[in-house]
Amino acid sequence: MKGSNILDTNRLKTLMSFDVMDTHPEAIYDEITSLAASICNTPSSLISLVDDKRQFFKSHFGLNSTGTPIQDSFCKHVISDNVDILIVENTHNDKRFYDNNLVKGDPNIGFYAGASLTTENGHRLGTLCVIDYEPRQLNENQLEGLQTLAKQVVHLFELRKSKKIEIDQKLDLERKGKLLDNIVSATGIGIWERNLASDSLSLNDQGLKIFNLDEQALKDFKTDDWFSRIHQDDLPQVKKKMHDCLNYPSVGCNVQYRLLQKNGSYKWIYEEGKVLKWSDNKEPLLMYGTIQDVTEKKRYTTELERVKNNQDAMINSTRDLMWSIDLDFNLITANTAFHDLVEKIQGHPFKEGDPVFSDAVPKQVTDKWKSYYKRALSIGRFSVKQKIQNPKKFWTTYGLTSFDLMYNKEGKTTGITCFSKDITSEVLSQQVLISAKEEMQKIMDTSLDIICTLDEEGYFLSVNQASKAIWGYHPKDIIGTNYIELVHEDDRPDTKSSAAAVSSGEKVVNFENRYIHKDGHIVPMLWSSNWDEKEGIYYCIARDNTEKKKAELQLENSERRFKTLVQESSDIISISDFEGNFKYVSPSSTKVIQISPEELIGKNAFDFVHPDDIEQVAKSFDLISERKSVQIAPFRFKNKLGEWRWFIANVSNQLNEPSIQGVVVTSRDIHETRNAKEQLIQSERRYKTLVQEGSDMICIIDEKANFSYASPTSTKVLEITPEEFVGTNAFDYVHPDDYDTVYNEFIKILDVQQVNIKPFRFRHGAGHWVWLETAITNKFDEPTIKGIVVNSKDVTTKVQHLKAIEEQNTQLKKIAWTQSHIVRAPVARLMGLVDLLRDDKEKLKIEEREQILNFIITSADEIDHVIKDIVENTINAIDIEDIK
């Protein structure tokens, strides 16, 4: 029976067993709701748990509420209807929700999509849901991502429950502790302890290996011996770091340096340490720390820098033009070829931030490029092929220019990328290839390393949940299976040899082999193993080595991902104490605020916060003493140039995490985002002005010319409201004499992109006919339009003027023809008299000459009267007022 699942005793018992109702917010769940909202492009996302009386929000991204009564719950329908996912695209049209308090009132929900939080035994606890305040739809990738994240939430609940059980079970806790010790040992990180009073050093096995020492040599290994093996270029920095660390109170230190090996080579070492014990007079007595071999990391970093420099050189060495502009058509960046061309045209190159339109370029060229940019913003990626003729040099060239949109991490458009190349040879040889494919970027699946134990025969005793993500098997599916069955056949001999070496007491680190995924594909693995002789158990850590293998082939290894996420990201990750003093700052600070980590470490973060923002930042920061994580609202932070940049920050209390022991602050520069939002508001305001208050009428019709939309300007142009247009047919308004002409032009739009229709008569709302000039554009492929866009302008006055001029021209031609015959007779007579005088040669008498002159004067007077009559008739034929 529907609804009975809500009150199901077993379901409620399962929900309570997770002990999560009414608990405080936790960063890991907030990150999931933030990711869900980002994937689905919605303003809000919730993790909602439903008992028999209410729904509790474990995480509430974008919504300031921790729960609602069960009668207002959307999520309860997932449980009562027993469905995996519930989608309500328009709550106002859904009889289940249109009267819901959350739809009628705050927060005015218009769209809902919720994925069931279902346990392994089939009980539905609630949902991971996304909410929008306007009706909308999700695509398949977004729905799949939402359900994947919902499964991750249940996994986290299971992990939480497991941890609670571990705390209650002392024996299991001890076993897990021992397992953890072996895992740490297998990681390859060295641990050291330095007795400053006796100047003695203790190292674990990995530390001895990194320092290239044995137990005997370690007994006599003093600080000066350590200094003597450090590269001379690095020694001053090491001594300074150690000196700072030994000053009370010590906040810890870290340093990277080169250490001499027995074979004469140097190994890069990353070391962290802290004074743990002080004398009564504040003298340091005991230090503790870790060391790690980072030689490979340094090598990859150097190689990445070399590749980046080579890529920059390749981009700037090409003759093709590459540039990008923002939404206001200002230059973001460009390659050398683009700058050279601009300098050749206008005498100087553009600077970043300059408009990309120049007065040195003809207006028609500028208008053409503006139309390209606007088209890119309207439809996205497209390319244009241009034919360029040079009449001075008598040749023709062809260019192909491609436009595409740039997006930020939130998926919002930030600008346009442009690429232009000379394709003359391709066009002439009919081999033009236009490649404009781009796949949507899918969700990056981050998974934990596999942690497992095996018996001496190689059968899995335990394995964590990462096996599902990496190998495709649930832990329960492979426990009791021999590991060799999953290993690629070609790698089995080496894998068995490695296992034998481990069981003989040798610790194996970074052993590589290939496993066969459940679906049949190969997964490269990287193993570190340790053998416990007493218990007869292998302790192993396995990492998916796919990315590292790709990196070896494509220089995109795990260090590149680290550098992208931490060192080259737009976020700054830092560790500070509870007073805000920096203990660690990620290298990305140099790029984001132009201040290196070394310049920030030891300084107080509040010294860089804008005075007007310090109070609210400090108030939020202080909450970290009582909460696990805190979000700090936008605030201004000063960069090295003295500029105030807008940031947001997430603060996490990691004091109890041994590897951190401080407050982790992730800060993001949102300066451009805030500016972009303001620009978007201005753009929307301009659009509204153009569409609603312009002189043109803009409509959308289907392939049968039925109106689906009309702009408000229709009332002003035709005295017909948009509501009166919608649902009617455009040809019902066309004059019968113009119907065939307009229809023949209209049907062309089904085959071409745009058609211009010459002036035709259209029925006005008052009943008379007006002349319209119209351009129609095929936008069936545009998801937001799916129709034909019609731009119409009233040209009645223009048409009337043209008709008046045509009629006047006809009258003038008639007058000219008639008067030409009248004027021809006196002109012919006058010309004959003139010829008579010219041929006289003193033969005519004086009286005859005077008589001829009198005839000439008479003929001239007659011509003058004819001309006056022509002028008067012409003026009477032309009504000056009709031409104005």
C-alpha cells in the first residue's frame, strides 16, 4: 500500500542506526551537495533524511533551513512511491505539489529532482535532491551524476556507522590500529626523531633508506654530518628553517633540499618537523618529523615547465591568429601573430583589456566582426570561411575563422575564443577539413586507494570500498578470492616473485602490475606491501596507476594533476593556526595574488584583509573552534600590487589530523565573477530595452507560420497585443495581392539560414494596411527558440514616398516629351538663321542682315517663353509636400 514505506519499522530502525539525524553540518556532505548543484546547474541542493514526522537536512547548500514537517516534504514521495528518482520539472503544474507550502511560499520551489538514498538492504532513507526556483529540465548525464552522488552519500553513512562500531569494539579497534601502522609503513614516508640534547637521530626503516644509512652508521650520525651531505646551494635555507623551528614557540617547519648519496648523486628530500619537547628555560629538547623522497616529483615538475615553455613557443611561432575576448568584446589574450597583424593595421598592438574594434578599420568590416562575435554568444561554436580579394595584386585568398565560447567552472560563459588560419591552399585543392569537435567534460571520479589484507596463500581477507571504483567488484565479491585470479596473465610471474620477496621480509614499494576490471578492461596498479610474520598476513596498499601511466606517455602524470589542482589552480590552499598565522600556503598564491608562499608563511592572514571586512571575516573564522567547517562570505584581500580582490573561503578544522594540525583554508578569487554578474545584469537590461522598447517587432513562428511569441513592440507598431498574435497564423494578416509573393519567400527558410522579404502589406489592428519589411531566420536548432525568428519594421512611409516619386517621374517624362517637340521648331529656325549669317561672306545687304537678326531675337524670345512654360508645368506636376 502506498505510503506504508514511510512508517515501516525496519526502515526507521535502519535510519536511526546511522545516528545521523540532527547532527551538525559536515564538510564532506556539504561538498557533495555543492557538487550536485554544480552538476545540475541549480541554486540549491539538499541531503534530506525522512523519519515518520519530519525531514532533516544533513546538508543544505543554497538553502537556509535544516528541515521541514513531513507534510511539506517532496522527498517522502520517493519513499512512499518506492522509486529510485523523482523529477518534478514544473511544480506549479503537478497536482501533488502545486498547493505545497514550499511552492506557494518561501522558498517558492519551481523544480525538484531527488535521487533515493537506498541502503544495501533496500531501505530508502531519503534523497539527495537539487532544487530550482524556476521550472527546468535535466539531461541524462546530470541525472546519472545525481544518482552516483546519492550512492556516495549512502557509502559515507555506512562508513560513519562502521566507525561507530569500531569505537565500540575494542579488539577490532586494536586490529585496525595495527593495520594503520602497517599502512603508514607501506607508504614510503620516513619518520625521524632528533634528540637535541644528545645530538642523536632516530629513523624508521624508510627513513634509513632515504638517508642511505644503516643502523650502525646512524649511531654516530650528528647534525654536522647531516649538514655536510646537504647540497651547498640548499644549506643556507635548511639552516635558516631549522633555526626558525628551534625558536620558542615552534609552529613547525618544512624544507626541500638535495641530499648527497653514496654513489655521488643527489636525491631531493622534502622534510617537515616540529619541536615536541622544551626545557623549563624554553630550550628545545626533542624534535619529531617526516621525510619523503621527492626526486621524481622534481623531475616531473621540471619536465612540465619545459613542455609548457615549448607549447608557448609553438603557439607564438605559428602564423595562424589566436585570440580571446570577454563578453564586452575586450581582448583577454592573443598570440604574437595576432598582435603583429593589429600593429600592421593600426600602428600599435592591442593591450589586454582593450576593445578589439579599431577606428583604423572600415565601419563595414567592424560591423561584420561584431556580428560574428554576437553570433558566437547566441549559438556557440561556429566557423566562417572568408574570400579575400586584393584588386591591386590580382589574387584571392581564403581564411577560416573559428569561434567558440569560454566557460568558467560553474559553466557560465565568460568570453569567446577565436582562431583564424589561411586556408587558401586547402580551398584551391578542395581538401578543406574543418575540425570543431569538443566533448562535454564528464565528472572526474575520485576514488580512495585500495587497502587490503591477504593470507599467506594470497586470498583476500579484507578490502575497502575502493575496489568497486577501481576494479568494479564490491568487497564482498572478492573476499575469499585469490588475488592472482585478478592479475593480468602476463604479469602473474613478476607478481608472484614480488609476493615471495615480501614474505621473505623484504618490503616492496611501488610495485607495478595490471589487474583485469570486472568489465574486462586493464587497470594498471601501483602496490606497496608488507608482511606480518606473526599474524601471517600481507598488508597492502594498491593505487589505480592509470593516470601515472598516461603521464609517462603524455607527460600528464599525477604531479601534473597535483600542480593543476593545488599549485596552478585559481584557489589558494593554506594552513594556519587559530590566530590566522600562515603555516603553509600553496604555490598558487603567486599566480592569484602575486605573493609567494615563502613571503606569506609566518604572517597573519588578517593583515591582508580589507579593514571594512575584518570584523565579519574574524567572526566567521572564530566559529571554527566549535564547528568542523565554516564558510566565509565574500571579502576583500590585498594582493602584492596593493589591489583589493574579492574572495570567498571555506575553513576546515584539521587540528586533530596529524599531517595537518591546523586550520585548512581554501580561498577562491571571485573578483571577475562578481564583475561578470554585474555585466550580465547590464546585458540583460540592454536586451530588454532592445526587444520591448525598440521600433522593430520581433516574433517567433513555426514552419506553418503560426505565432508562438510576439514582442511587446507589436502593440506600438500594429496596435495588436502579443496575446492577440499568439496562436494565429501570419498569413491571415497578409494582403491578398501580396500573399503568393510572401509565401514563396517564406518557404525558402526551410532550406536556408535567413531570408529577407521585400515590403508587403500587413493588416493593422485598426483595419487598414501597413507596409512591412521583414527578415526571417531559421532557429529550429536553437533549443531556446525552436522556431523561425521574424524581425519586421514598418516601412509604410518609405513605400508611399517611393510610389509618389515614381508617379512624379512618369509625369516629368511625359512633360519632357511634349515640350521637346514645342521647343524643337524655334531652335531649328534659330540654327538656320545662324548658319545663314555664318555663310554670308559679305553678300547680304545691311537691311537683310538686320532682318535676320530680328528673326533671331524673335526665335530666342519664343524659346524663352517655351522654357518658362516647361518650368511652370514641371512645378505644377511635382507636389513638394508629397516628397518630404
